[in-house]
Amino acid sequence: MFLGWIESYAAIGVTIAIATGAAMVFLILAHTIGPKRRGPVKDSPYESGMPVLMDTHRRFNVRFYIVAILFLLFDVEIIFLWPWSRLFHHVATTGATIPLENGGVAGKEYLVVGMGMFFLMLVFGLIYEWKKGAFRWD
């Protein structure tokens, strides 16, 4: 059982390892090979080619951070959708069943209901944040 779980996530782990390794190699190469020119123009803050209009260390409203955290919260659901979609595809195409702890078996309907409950919790979380005023900018 444990080995099957590792095999299902092995491709994701290898992809993350390759991407991290490539990023590290590119950063090291850019640091060692790249030009090292310094000066007042090079060290000045860059804002889309426009001169800086105000202090770059100004404080942002906390609402920006709340929306960013909410985005991360609702974006993380993709991590849970990936293994579910693989399992659902396998069950739907082969007609296989999933053994349950109580001795019964479950099919694709069980998976659809489970994911429906997951999305329902996300929708309730979104409605709760909306009612609390997390998306108001006034």
C-alpha cells in the first residue's frame, strides 16, 4: 500500500527535483558568468521604466495581504485535485472499485460525492470571507 502511494507521487517529486536543480544551476551560472557592473543608475529602483515617484518602502493596506492569502488558500486546492483526478480517471475508465475500511467497496460515485463535499467547503469558505468583507476596498 505504501509503495503504491510513493509511485503515484514519484513523477511529481522528480519534476520538482529537476526544476529546483535547473533553477540552482541557472542562478549559479548567472552569478559566476554574468557582468558585474555597479553604479547609481544600476542600483536605483526600477519600476517599469518610469522614474520612482514616491518612497519604495511605503506601507500597503492589509487588504492586499488578505486577498493574497485567500488566493493561496483557494489555489492550493489544485494539489488535492491532482491525485483525485488520477484516481477518478482510473476508476471511471477501468470500472475498478475502491476498497473501504469497513469491508465495502466504492465506485466513481463515491469519488464524485467526496470531491463535491470538498468544493462545498471551499464555497462556504469563500462565502464566509465575502460576508466578513475581505473583498471590500472601501
